[in-house]
Amino acid sequence: MAESATPLIILRYQDGSEGSPSNPVKFKNQDFAKLKDYCHGRGGLFVDMEFPPNGRSLGDLPVANSVKWLRPRDEPAFIVDGTSRFDFGQGQVGNCWFVAAISAGTFQENLMAQVVPMEQSFENYAGIFHFRFWRFGKWVDVVIDDYLPTINKQLLSVSSKCGNEFWAPLMEKAYAKVCGSYADMEAGYPSEACKDFTGGVNQTYTLKEPNSLDHGEIWLTLRRATDCKSLICCGTPSKWFTTDSDIDPDTGLVNSHAYSITGITEVDLNGAQVRLVRVMNPHGELEWNGRWSDKSDLWSIVKPEDQVKYSDRNDGEFWMQLEDFCCYFSDLSICCETPNFTDGDFTCQWKCMDYEGSWVANRSALVNKDIQKKKNYVTDKEEPKSKSILISLIQKPHQGYRKKIVPHEFDIYKTSFSPCKTVYCNSSSHFTINRFHQGELVKLHNLDPGEYVIIPSALEDYITADFVLTVYTKADAKIRQARKPVILN
């Protein structure tokens, strides 16, 4: 492979300004080093009153009244022999999307070292730890104490499989803090957590709709994503079987559940190449039982060099034939530090521009396409080597609570100018990225050279919310907030 482009995580923050990986914003204005020194100075352990060990931090979990907060004991370790997808499993909190993203992230040591400061340990102990996440354009450093929620002395949520390793449950606690509570982590998409682990570019592909990519295109996308060292996850649809259980007895798959993709390969079966996808259940158990599963007889008839690619262990990880994967999974999400996986051009350097804005109650909703009331962004796209432009719109949750987002969209219009400098938008040459209930909306377009208006819109008139608009281009492009009246033809 040719030398790859520099990751955007480096280019966007190379000046070391506040919010960069080397100089993250102090979440809740808490300084890890100063707090740890203070605890050592007074001879006590840290208690985080910004995210206290009580019901407020649990939120409305059904089991909240049964929880007891405990610190690690019995020779705890922060990390044992590095971070691995086999270190942990999901618990009683419904955050499979988050746990799947961690599993995907463990393959990228540099990314994990950014999120999980590796110098931490239980030596020189003060009951305080910290983690870093990308949040809405800036890296933040999140301080926590090490009180963890337990029921009958067993961890409520993410737990270590070796018993005394605590980086994963502590990382989960730090993420619960930025989400608002443990309950605010219930239900979601892996792409959200992958974004917060990387500050990278998300793309989601549907697998079961008429306009979905065919199997060859999916395989090519997976190969490109793997070559780009992406975080790759997937999900099953809502229940497609009739039993009361959440587990399909015919396949072993869990309904409406997030998984991580941990590898792809091809094996020779009677002279034919079979494409396989390796998938991992964040539960750490419950595996696919169809073709190429751990118990499949097919592994006994392939070449020895292919047989070593699998192991028969109840660890939640399994192989599937690509065609079965596309049949039983509904979506595929890829997050990478660069958009290069979208077209396989690993040498091209994308340019990235971030803009922050707000929707104001009773002024910003998309009512009658009243464009003059909105915050609009004009992009002047010059003659390009490539027509590709990728646009991301991220809504910041209301008052810091992850689930408090509203439906939103953005429109892209080709523009023209009148003699009085009014910007006219051509309604016959525009794209709408429809209403969305996730925090981020992403779309890749191919646009001819010219000037366009990007219009982010909240779809509820009574909402005030902040957003971050990010535009990635290969060509030189000038992007600015529109200062002139914008009219829809």
C-alpha cells in the first residue's frame, strides 16, 4: 500500500491549542494532576462530587435501589498486559453500542493510548483516574473517582473477565459522566462512541434495504476500512423471530444488538474463495451458530493455514460468511481518522473545517423553508481533483444529557447571486439529508465546482440547541457563514 495520508486527528490539532489531544479541555474544570496532589497532601481518597457515587449518577436505572458503590480491592490492576477485546464483557446496563466500540478500538493502540492514559495504576493510589474523549470538536479530559456501582459485590455494568483489571469499567464510568448518567448510556449506536474515541469520520451503511450496497461493494468497503485502521461495528435489526427471548434460536444472534467487527479474511473451500467476517458480541458470549461458526464442520475441510484462523471458544467472537452477515445484520458503521476509506485513495490528504452554531427557539425550525431565519454556510468549491465532499452535522445534547436531542437535518443548495448580492438557492438542484434522531448526521456527496449553501435545521420550533458542522473536502474549498440574505427560488 502507498504511504497513507496524515490522520486528521493530527492535522486538526497540530498547534497544541486547548481542546487538542495534547491539551484537552478539563471537563467540569477538574484538573487531574492538581486533584491527585491534593488527595496525597491531605492523605485521603478522591470523591468526585461532580459525578457522585449515588443515585444521581445512576439515573433512572430500574436496579438503582439495589446498587452499592464500592472501590476496587483485592490487588486491583489498572491494565494487565495491554488492552484487549477479551478483557471485558457487558453488564446490566444496555450499552452494547459503547462496549462494541471499545472492542473495535482495542485494535488501534495509538487511539487507545489517547483515550486511556496508560501511565495510570493503583500504585501511588488516591482513588482518582482520568480518561479522554472527543466531544463536539474538542478533546476533553474527564476525571472520576473509582467508586463503581455493584449489586451483591458484582459490578453492575462492564466488568473484567480476569477479575482484577479495571481500565474498562473505569472508562465506562468516565463516559457515563460525559453522557449525564449510566442510564443515559442505554440504547445507542456504536458510531457515536467510535466518534468520541477518535474525533474521526463516521459512515453508516444499510445492509437490508433495496438501495443497499451489493456484497462485492460491502467487501471492498470492509477491506478499505481495515486497511485504514478503522473502528468497525455492526448491528442486528429489531426482532425478526417469534420467540419471547431476545436471542434467535436458529442463529444465536441477539436482536437489536450492537457487535464489533474484529477481522476479515478469505479461505479456500474446494478451490473457491469464501469471504468471511469476524464478529464479536460485547456480551462476551452468545455466538452465531450457522456456517463458519465455532462448531461448523466447514473448518475441518479447509487448508491447515486457514484452520488456524479460528478457535472454538465461548468468548463471543465468531466468523460468518459475508453473504450471511449481510442477511442477518442490518447496518455497518465505520469510523476512521481520515475519510480515505470512502474511496480507497490512501494517499490523498483531505481538508477539514469545523463550524459551531446554534438553533434558537421559535426562529430556527424548518417551517415553510424560511431560510432567512437560519444560520447558513456558503462553500465555494473550486475545480477539483475529486468531487467528493463529506458533511457532518453533530447536535450537542441539551444540558449535557446524551439522549436530549431533537430531529434535525441539513440541506445543500446550488446558489446564484443577484445584482443586490442576495444569495438565491436553486430548489431543483439541492439535496436534503433527512430527519435524524442520532446526535450526528453524515453524508458523502459528489458536487460539481461552484457555490453551495449548507443549511443545518432543527425540526422542532421550540428548541434551542448548539451544533457543530464539519466539512471535509479533497479540493480547495472556501467555507464561510453567509452574511447575505438567502432566498429559495
